[in-house]
Amino acid sequence: MRELIGPRTEVIEAGGGSVVPGFQDAHCHPPQAGNNMLRVWLNDDTGREAYLAHIKQYAADHPDEPFIVGGGWAMEEFPGGTPRKEDLDAIIPDRPVFLFNRDVHGAWVNSKALQVAGIDKDTPDPADGRIERDPRTGEPTGTLHEGAAYSFNDRYVPLPDGHAWEVAILAAQRHLHAMGITGWQDAWVTPATLAAYRALAESDDLTARVVGALWWDRHSGLEQLDQLLDQREHGRAGSFFPTTVKIMTDGVLENFTGALLEPYCDGCGGVTDNAGLTYVDAELLKAAVTMLDEHGFQVHMHAIGDRAVRNCLNAVEAARTANGMNDLRHHIAHIQLMQAEDVPRFAQLGVVANCQPFWAQHEPQMQELTIPFLGERRAQMQYLFATLQRSGATLAMGSDWPVTTANPLREIEVATRRIDPDHRDNAAFLPEQALTLQTALRAFTAGSAYVNHDADGGVLRIAARADLAMLDRDLFADGVLPADATVRATVAAGRVVYRAQ
């Protein structure tokens, strides 16, 4: 490199650290994360008392804010994963409060919010969600699951305007650049965030390369194609590419909405009659993926349960049968639980395994809200990353931030050790599914760049776009664990976008 240094070249010495390709996050939610960072951000707090203190302080600091919103609380901090309205009523009785949980599959609300929405013991559950209720009285207790939370958010929560979404994305971008991230796929792009991304790209304030996954409305059908085509055509600008469609096919295991082939256990040795929810009918999913594939869209599917994973693979198979193989690089995100016979289908169908590695560890949500309700046999079938890699599947990695940390180095450590970096003495979770450091690093760089159709991303190569992350130590040195490293500088498209103090 020294031969290329000229009089105007800025030289940054790595000082024995690593220079790696800029990380790319294959599945995250920066606008929503940025919005929450500017409001009630509970992701950095732990425990019910800390949450309530934070919420109370925010309300006191913002007396004129008519609706308290934000999120980031963890389900394991509450019995059964369901916080109650009474706790919020005690600190904010006169204004509605709506707080998404950390995985954005449920919300904590107070009595005022329930009153605003007219939700009471006679309100039926939506088809795609559930209102948590007192088993004796039927009264709502303060937790809304899945469609009940989304419907409330869409109808009653004041959403940011165009400028506020731009501010939120820029706040998120600063955070992600500080993590060494130079590009991502936004897994939940709405018309409002699409417009914000386009505006930032046109003004050159979007310094990351971003692929936008346009949101598939699960309450509609194939007729939404024209709207998606219009968004793709008119949303493209600069380093923003709205070329993907995101379809959420099921929920999550912790609230029993992830779609399973066999019903959930009851946590006490018995079996329930609940096998979770399918948000898009299996036949409609086949038709939708086939149609989107035909029109050149990449499809990004959320699948947590084994039935959801199979439905997604079946949908891609239907598209391949109808349209033939192509290079659209469809992918399935999360893939928490899957059957062994579905693993080789990823490579056979050209489907990328979009992995969120931080979840593959022993932690309270896994121990208390997942394993007891899957049973020991199915618990051994979670996050089969090494099995997928050996089968020939292409691996990409993402954080699902703000559900978990956006830090790729912490994500990579869990991928390689299956242990929480903050509790390294813990037992590994299914250690036979751990990846090598080289494989995990490649998945969070070249693998995610592959998903994003970014030929210049994820590589260190002369004439490629200069996306780089400089770390403070050699990741491959003996005794170094990935989460011990920190990012000293981030370069995106040749610009230094982050420099550590």
C-alpha cells in the first residue's frame, strides 16, 4: 500500500490491529432503532425497576409529549414474559404509553393506552395476534402480542414525520458506523422510511450502502404488486436500493406464535393444542414468492418455527419450478428451528441462510421461555449454523438490531463459541453448531454483501469500493476473542465515517 501514498493521502497506522472488510448487517431495523434511541430506549437497561425508572424520568423530562413511546424491554425480566399495565399506571396514569419489547413482537401498554384504543375484556383477539388477559376476569393485563401490538401501533401511536425519520436513520447510521458496519439490509421499509432513505441518499448523507426490504402487507394479497413495483422504481437513489420484499411468515417462540409442525409443550411435561400462527397462508406464500421472483424482486422471509421454515423453502421451490433458477438470492432470516431434512434444501434451491447468531446461547429467554415449551428433542434443533454450512448453504449474518446488539464482533463471538460474551464461563449452547472464526467473519462481511448483491462489499481487493473496519487487535491472534476487540476507524466508500476518540 505504501507505493500508493501521495501528498494528499491520509495515512492511518493499524498498529498491530486488524483491517477487515466493512461489516454488513443482513437483517436490521435502523429507522425504528434510531427513533427509539431518541425516545424511550430500554435496550441498555436490565430489570423491571430499571425500566420503570427510565420511563418515569423520560416522562418527567418531556411533560408536553402526549404519547410516551419507545421500547427495548426484555421478556425474561417479567413473569411469563408479560409485563403489566399497573406498573406503568403507577408512574404515568394520565398519558398513553406504548413500548415495544426488544424483539418487536409484543408491546407493554398502560391503562390509558388501552382506553384510547377501546380495548377491554370484550375486545376479540385479532387473527394474527393476542391480547394478554387476566385468566379470571378476561381483562387486558397490559401486554399486546404480534398483530394486536402492530395494529395498535399503526392506528394510535403518533409516527415520526419525514424529517424525524431522517433524523432517526442518521442516529442509527452513526451507531452502526461505530460498530464497523458500512452497509446493511433494512428488513422493514415502509413508505415513510423509504422516502426518508431516498432523501438522505439524494443529499449524500446516507454514507452506508443500504438495501431496503419493502414490507409485504400480510393482510393483503397479490394485488399489492403494483405498489411494490412503484416503490422500487421511485425509491432508488444514491447508495439506497429498494430491491427486496420482506415477508413475515410467523411470529416467535417465546409468545407461542412461531409456526411449528407439532404443537408447543405446556412447560410441565404435557402438550398443548397450539402450533403457532402462520401469517401468510402456505399456498399464498408460494404464489407471492413466485410472482415477486418473476418481477425481479429478491424475497427476504422471516421464519422462526420449523413449519415456517418449510413453508418458505416450499415457496422458493415453487418459484424455481415456475420461473427457473436465477441470481436473486432469496433468503430466510432467523431459522431458529428446522428439521434435518430441510437443511440441504437451502443449497439445492439457492436460498441464503440469514443467521442472527447472538440468539444461539444459553440465556434467560432461551432457558425460561423457549426450551420448556419446545421440549428437549426440539431444543436440540435450534440455530443449526454449522450443519447448514457443511450442507453447502451460503451463510449471511445480521443482528436484528435493536432486538440484540448491533456489534458484529459480539455476534461473531457467539457464532464461534455459542456463549454470551459477558458470561464466558457459561456452558455452550449446542457447541457442535459453532462456526470457525473465518467462517463467521466471512458471513458478516462477504456473506451479507452477497445477499445485498454488492460485488464490491465484503472483500479487501484493489479497485473495490473502500469499505473497511480497523480493529484495535489481531482477531486471529492466540488468546483473542472477537468481543474483546473494538473498532478504531470505519471507512465507507473511501470516506472515514467513524474514528474512535
